[in-house]
Amino acid sequence: MYTTQIKSKTTSGLKNLLLSAFALFAFLTAYSQEERIKWSNSGNTYFTTEKNELIQHSLPGNETKVIISKAQLTPHGSLTPLKLRFYSFSADNQKALIFTNTKRVWRLNSKGDYWVLNLATGDLTQLGKSLPSSSLMFAKFSPDGKSVAYVSGNNIYVEDLATAQIKALTKDGTVTLINGTFDWAYEEEFACRDGFRWSPDSKSIAYWQIDAGSIKKFYMINNTDSIYSQAIPIEYPKVGEKPSACKVGVVTIADVKTTWVNIPGDPAQHYIVRMEYIPASNKLLVQELNRKQNHSKLYTAEIATGNAKIIQEETDEAWVDIYQEGNPYTIEFTNNFTWLNEGKSILWVSEKDGWRHLYQVSLEGKPEKLITKGNYDFINLKYTDTKSGHIYFMASPDNATQKYLYRTKLDGSGKAELLSPVDLKGEHDYSFSADGQYAIHSFSNHFTQPAREFISVAKHKALNEKESIAAQLEKIQEKPNTEFFKITTKDGVEMDGWMVKPKNFDPKKKYPVVFYVYTEPAGATVSDSYGISQNFLYKGDMMEDGYIYMSIDNRGTPAPKGRAWRKAIYRKIGQVNIRDQAMAATEILKWDFVDAERVAVWGWSGGGSATLNLMFQYPEIYKTGIAIAAVGNQLTYDNIYQERFMGLPQENREDFVNGSPITYAKNLKGNLLYIHGTGDDNVHYQNAEMLLNELIKYNKQFQFMPYPNRTHGISEGEGTFEHLSTLYTTYLKEHCPPGAK
């Protein structure tokens, strides 16, 4: 059904992943592997799912045994085992939650059926039998293992495992009054999905309530699934519209009474982005952002009274970044706090000194401590070793296109110590065991296929030399074809870029250049990782055909180059990023081997917007453009994203107008192909029609391809990718012919 298609947004629709579909494929492949490898909650074991069975592996010898077999996954009276999509264990490891029969909600398959498997007795019991099939979300064991809580129909339920009695903890949930999970905007922009937390004593549950009742509906039209068209409504807060009202409540299991946390101010003028029980306490820790997202407040709240107290706040002239630890594109992601000192302090990420750094923030009023010191950016936290007093984190002080593992002291007294092998230049990543003794180390660069090894952390040494990355290099390294470079514009801005030259390149001849762009704060395109320079939409070999293919990261992209770099784009999306790209292209066109008459640019989502702006604002540079799923008018996009980076249109509307491609459409001179899915619930199809009207108004000729009912990733429907790829390649070859001259 089309309704399912609309709500079943593909991961490829993520604006910060639509940077290169080959890179996207590598991303998804890497994370699908990580999904199959899951560390246990303690010790030196991990789990994999193989042939629909759960296997436990013990390090360092990697001994294996079956923990959950197909037979154990087969319900009584059935011949078919449950399909194991996700699993978790009770605190005592005696029971397992099995997630199966899943369905998508916007981005991920977060609805489905849950079963409990008693590992000792083998009993397999379905939860929520009286509720609709495939309607349960985010099921979690209580800390004492006696109950499971879950969401269904935007209400929260708790089920007693001994009696199978189901108790509704909320009853007011509707399509727009949402308990225990989130609306479209929260999920899209904050990666908030799982909206409830068990108390440490198993006696209460804290949860978000989102009231989207006042959010206007945006209607998409399905013209193909029936003779009469169908209107598909979605609660979508456009920029300038107030957010969904949000509050946090604590419901006690025994009497089903909710106490609301008293966060001051208008609940429809703020966002609550984190909430969690403070370990071993009867208090919550809550993070609130104001609507402009430039003022963050941390509150502690008493669950019995709801009284809240500010313990820390931070402001930024642009926006306050919300650091997300872990992979936000799995249903496990909860965006929780990282606790220290038995819950007396937390790790906190801030750019207050001009660089993104880790701090230790006390919940008891003690002075905060700067942990990562120096003129470099902390990228990701990998492990906190409270016993030895160290943290392990990713950073790249010398090359913003790469990532390495560092270690430093938790009390801030040490210097960052590089742990990744110095001879492996590129992008490293790590996944640590619960005790920090072992880790999965993965690596790639632009000429090395992704590889991984299990290591002992103490010496960063492979557990099995024959399976080490070093032993794999001979097979996985390729002849480099991607060149990394730096370009400095007349504005004094230095940018990183990569370039792939044609085969049999002759510097005495001139070649067409195709720029790949994204340019916005949600993603960077230049990283020293495998597949980064592959153009997945091109049918054939761009090198063989004779194109120069390149990409450049401008100011405003999330490269680890300091706060000033990233936030130079504030209130200037469509201006700063576009000028940086155009000025870089101006310098590149001075190269003897670049044909200034054959310059093309393309991008998707934010990259589509950049493509339009470059074509319209700098028509003397860019002769051909292919824009996919672009925001043509910034006033049509959602409030969380657009207001974070641009402010409120009620206060600075001119910035939205000055940054929107539609404002400059009258300047089109070159060849434009515009592509959009009519079922795009992210960047609405209305952007296409608004832009088309403006181009028509000024008699600007162009080519347009709407894909019926396709979402932001334009992936649904038989033959869609083949058609899109053929269209893209044919247009590029026709209007920006390949080959040397």
C-alpha cells in the first residue's frame, strides 16, 4: 500500500548519508556487519546471528556455542522458527527478547512482534497477544527481569512475565498524542525513537509525551494505486511553525499515576532531547534545548514531585551541537548520557573553547573538567575505562579527512596518546568489549577495502595474526586512483578535496569536470575512506570515459576543523557554502587540464539544493547540473533542522530567501535536470513545483523527472534505480560530453 511506502522511508533518504551512494553502501554494509556482531554486557564474549541462530563467541580463542537455536525459536505448534531481527537479554541473562515480524516507522523497522525466550526452560512466549500484530515497539526487560514494557498504538504497556497480565500505563495515546516514542520531526532531526526508560528499582517508567495535535498536516497525493487519488497526511512542522509540545512524565507501575516533570516555560517552544534515570537514584537527568537550539539546559528532576533544578547550561551564538554516541540508525540507539563516578557526573561534549572537546560535568555542583585538551576536535567516544581512569576516543588533529584512536586520562591531566597504527593512514573505527579488554578494529582508506580484526586493546595487537588487517593488506589494497588535495580561494578559505582523473590522463589535454556536492552541516563528502570517490548513479566507468570527478568540503560541513569552520554557515546556508564551492571551482578552472566549457555539478537532498544554487548563482561556472530531491525553498523544510542552522524566519526571513535556489532561478543559463519523488515525506515534492513555476515564469528551459510515490531515497518500485541511473548518465553524457580535447 502507498501509505506504507510513504512512511517507510529508506535509510538512503537520510540527508547526512546521501553523500555518495557507494559510500552509503559501504556504510550500510559496515553497520549490517556490526549488527551481526554484538558484544555481551560483560566479559569477553560477543554474539553473531548465523543462519537464524544466535552464536556466542569467547575471546581470545574465539570458541563458539549456540545460545539460541532454530528449534528454540520455533513456537509451539509451528514448523517455522521466528525470524530473528533483533534480540536483547535480561540483566541476569536468563531470558531473551526476540524481535520479529517487523515493520518500518518512518526510517527503521521499529514496529513488530516481541517474544520472550526463557533460556533455562526453553519456553517461548509471545508478548502483547491482545494487541494488533506487528504493533509493539522498543520492548525492554525491567531491571529485575520480572516484566517487559513496550509501546503500542502510542501508549505504554507493561506485561508481567509470570502471569502474562498486560497493564496499560497510558491510555490517551492517539495518532498525534504520542507516549513513549516520537513524531516525524524528532526522529528525523534528533534520531529520537525509543521514548521511555525503566527506573533502576523497576517500580516506575519515565517517558516522553509528544503532542503533535497542533501541527499542521502536509498532504501528499497518491495518484497511482487507485482510480481516485488518495491524500496522504503527515504531521510536519515547517520552519517558522512552533514545534510539537513535549513533556516528560514518570508513571508508577503499581497505581498507574503519572507525575509530570516541571520544566519551566512553554512546552511548545522547546525540545527535550535526552532523558534518563540517574543510576541508583530516584532522580532524572533531562536535557532541554530552546527552540532556536542555541541554549541547552541540564535539569535534575525528582520523580516523586516532578520538581526540576538546573545544574548546567550552555549557549552558543549559532547552535549547540547534540553529541550522539553510537549508531543512530539502529533501533538500539537511545541517545543516553555517559555516566561517571557512580552517576555523580557525566561526560559532556562542548565547543565552548573553539574546538569540540570532552568535559566531565558534575551533577553535584563541582567544577567541570576539560578532558581532551588542545587545538583539535574530539570526534567520537569509543570507551570509558573508569578502572584505569582513561577514555578512548576518535580524533584526527593533523588530517581532517581521516580518523584515529586516541587515549587520554579521565581527569584531564594527560595528553592525547595515538593508539592506531601509524603506518595505516585513513579511517579507523573501533567497537570495544564491555570490559575494554578487546575491540573490533576496522580500517579503510581510498585504496584499501574495508577490513577488520579483533585486537587486545592493551597492545593494539591482533588476536589472530593470520586474520589481522596487516595480513589482509596484500589482498585488499588496490592501485590508488583518488588524489586528495587542498584548494585556497581568494577569500583565504582552505578546503579539502578529492579528485579522480581519467585513465591515460594527458596533462596537455583538457577534460570535463563533474563536481559532487552536499555542502550543508548534516554531512561531509571528503574522507579518506574506501569508495568515497565512486559515483553510484553513473552507468559505466567515469575514468574510462574521460571525466574528472571531484568533491570539495566547504565551511559549514561537519569536518573536524573547529567550531569556527563548522558554524561559519549559521544563517547563511545557500550563501557561504555556495560561495566557497564556486570560489574553489574558480581556482580549479585555472588548471591547464580542466575544460571550463564542460563543468557539471550534481547532488542529492542538501546536495541537490547546492546544485541548484550553484547553477543559478554562478551560471558562468557551472554549465550542467543534476539536482535530486532538493530543497528549492528553505521555507518549506522542517523546523528543527532549518531553525537550528538558520534561525527563525519571523526574525530573519531575508536569510531564508537569500539562501533559497528559487530566489535565483531566473539566472539559469546552463543545462538543468531536476529529479524528485512525489511521495517524498522529507523534502516535499512541493519544492519541485515551486521551482518549476519560477523557471517557467522566466522561460528557462530544463528537463524534469518526477518519480511517482517514491520517497526521498527514490528507491521504491520495480526498475526505479535502473531508470534513475540511466537518466542521470544519459543526461550527463549529452550535456557534458566526456573525453579529452
